[in-house]
Amino acid sequence: MTESGLDLSGDGVARSAPTPREIELAIADAECRDSSGYSQKRYDLEWEAESKLLDANRAHLEEERAKNQAKIDEATAVLAEER
């Protein structure tokens, strides 16, 4: 954890707070990605790829969803019996 209590890196390594220059660069980068259309284009391409993947695997995913729902229903019934 850093002094601020946040560890967004996921590796557990403590880091110091960003410098004003690092903040300035991060803001400029975000503004550039937005104004250039990069962020939207990347979002659109990821959405398209994920949609194709879901469509290609829809039958299997629906089968898994049904299995999971059956497990939930069974657990709910068992818990209801215990009350």
C-alpha cells in the first residue's frame, strides 16, 4: 500500500505519490487519447471483437449459464429447507 492507502498496481509494491509532472503528463495523455479519437476507436474495436466471440460461443455460454442456474436453484432450495 502507498501512503494514500491505494495500491492500484496489483503487485503490492509501495510507491510514492505521483509528482506534479507525472500528473500533468497523465492528463495530457488522457486528453490526447480522447481528442484524437483513439479511446473511442479502441473501445469500438474491443466491443466488436468481444461481440464476435460471444456470438461464436453463444450455445456453449447458454449451456453453462443453464448449469450455473441449476446449481443456484439447488443451493437456494437446500438453504430454504434449513430455515
